[in-house]
Amino acid sequence: MTIAGVLGGGLVVAVVLGFVGLVGLLVVQAIANWRDLLSLDRWREVLDTIRRNKLRTSLTMISVAWGIFVLVFLLGLGKGLDNGLHHTFARDAANSISLIAAKTSVAHDGYDVGRKLTFDNRDYDRAKSTKLPGGPAVEHISGQYFIQGGDGMRTKRNGKASAFSLNAVHPDAIYMRGQSIESGRFLNELDIAQRRKAAVIGRAVREFLFGAENPIGQWIDVAGVPFQVVGVFSGEGDVEQERQLYIPVTTAQLAFNGVDHLGRIEFTLDHATPAQAKQMSDLVVEQIAERHHFDPKDPQAVRVHNNVEAAERFGKIFWMISGFVLVIGVCTLLAGVVGVSNIMMIAVKERTKEIGVRKALGATAGSIVFMVVQEAIFLTGIAGLFGLAGGVALLDLTGRVVKNDFVLNPGIDLSIGIAATAGLIFAGALAGYFPARAAARVNPIHALRDQ
């Protein structure tokens, strides 16, 4: 262990011990002076002190309210960013890798630049059995044939017709999307092997074509080819996810002149690190490059979308943003706490004679400390609650006004609200503790003589 590590660990321990010690001391003082919490005279003194220093107290409370307002709003905004991140990745499995055939940009094996690539069923079969040495194997895999047809690819039933996204895939495609079967089933291996005319439709497709009618077992027309509906799915992402149909890839290859072509191969990995996911995608690309004679390092030949790497990259970015937001909010709140501490220090200085009289009449050091801390907690608590309410209100307004996938449903959890309230109480106690300790050390004789 390095010296820096030892010093850092010692500093953390010291801070924690100091925090625990201060809380313990305040709890002991609160128990010993519990009557002051219920004393109307004591609360009149607190309000009278505030009334005598309206401007100074107001400015300090505004500082505290602004600090907790900024802290709550930034934390809630960070929550909205996190929700947006999860919403974005809800459309696709976070552990998926997608390979899309494109065009070559590097001459290789006598082939010129600009050659259009197309995957095939043999590429799918080989990728399916691929295993990274000492690493994970392919968990779920699907190929997709991109059907060409333009406006002719319309889905019809009983006079109703519309253009929906048509996906010709393998059964494992359900694991690549943030979708779940609502009724019926998804495609299965028999659909693939027997080239069945089976279709799984999204909820939006069902509502348009069937309304309240049960679509399972019903037939629809897709680009002039009849398909039987075997299932309905719902999506966790945007509404466009539910405006889709899934049909067996082998059926589409036969019905729409696809031969054995595939435009995309996508698969998921079980418990793979970003480095392992990168190695696996490179390995599959190398296998495809070997069969189709292109440079595996050609950046344009195969477009690779690695969700494992993307999720980690975005996670780090949002973690940094959340940390930055938290630091700014805490620093802003600390500025307000320092203001409370200053005003309590001034108040103690102005009340030196009063404190001297109290001590001369038998007031204990603990009661003096509790008196000052009580006022500080009251000021901080009231100001903080206003700031907390303002932050929550602005977050609610932001959630209603801002409608995008980047910031989604900003807000704070109940646990954060409770933590903020507890933090306010501690901040108020901390702001009043040091002036209170100075007040408790006042010598009554010197105080009365100085005044």
C-alpha cells in the first residue's frame, strides 16, 4: 500500500470518526436539554433573535435555500439523464453486438474498393458456434434479411393497409430487443425449418388492423404474401418499436427472392467485459472476412455496433456528470452553511453579555451549546425545506416541458429526499456547533466586565 493510500484512508477514517463524534455529542446534548425543545419561551427567544436581524437572517436563509435548491435540482437532473440512458438502451439488449454488411473501402485479395458485401446463412451458422478462447460464447444469435420493396411492402387486412417495419429474423431476435410477448408466441425453430408463413405483430399493428378483435390465428397480407399471426408483442422503448412485424428469415428469403442472403447478424454475450466483447466482434468479423475476401481491418466493410462497449462508455460519462453535479451542489450548500455559521458567530458576539448572565446564573456549557445549535438548525431547516420544495417543483415542471429521450422523467427518490432532510439537520447542527462551542467558553466575569 502506498503512502498516499495510507494518508487517504486515514483522512477518510478521521472524517467519519469526526462526523460520528459530532452527531453523538449533539444527541447527548439534545437528550440532556430536551425540555428546551418543548419550551415556548425558548422558541420565543429564537424568533426574537431572528426578528432583530431580519436582513442578515433573510440573506443567510436565501443562501441555504439556494444551496439545497441547486443540489436537489442537479441530482434530479442527473436522475433524468440516467433514465434517458436506460431508455435508450431499452430498445436493444445491453449485451448485444450487431454486424451490418456494408461496402469495402480497402482493396484486398484482388478485389477493388467499393464492393458491396452481403452475409449469408453460412456466416450465421459459423458465428453461432463461435467461442472466444478462455471467454464467453454466443448466448443468443439472429440473422436478418433486409427486404427490399419500398411502398409495395404494405400490410393489409379487410380494407385496412399501412406500411409497417418488416423484420425477417431468427427466433432469438426477441432477446435483442426490449420487447415482450403480450399474447401468443414468438417465432420458433419450426417456423424457420419449415419456412412457415408465421408473423408476430406489434401492439400498434394489432390495434390498427384488428382493433379489439383477437388477432391470434388470423391472416394478414404482407406485400402480397399471406401470413398467419401467431403472437403480439409490446415494446419498452418508443412507440415505433410496436409498429413492426417479425417473420421467419427463411420464409422471407424464399418469398422475397432473398436466396440465402442476410444483411445483419446480431448476437448477445453472457457476462462479457467490454474487452471480451470487442475481441468476440473482431473474431466474427475475421471469420466473415475469410469467406468473403475482404480485409478484416477495413473500417467500412462491416459496421459494428457494440452495446457492451457503448453502455460502459455512456455509463462512465454519466457517472462523471453525476459526480460533477454532486460536487457543485454540495459546494453550493456548504457556502450557505458557512453563511449560517457566520451569522451565528455574530449573534454569539452580540449576545456575549446575555450568555455571561446565563452562565453566572448557573447555565451549563451544554445548555449554551444546545441553545445556539437549536437556532442554527431552525434557520437551516426552514430555509432548506423551501429550497427542497422549490427544487422538486422545478424538476416536475422540467419533466412536463422537456420531452426528449436525453432527459427523461427527472426527479428525486424518496430516499434522496430523506437524505437531504437529514443532511439539512446535520448542516444546521454543524453551522451552529463551532459558534456554540465559542459561546460555551465565555467567562461570565469577563463577559459582564467587557459589556
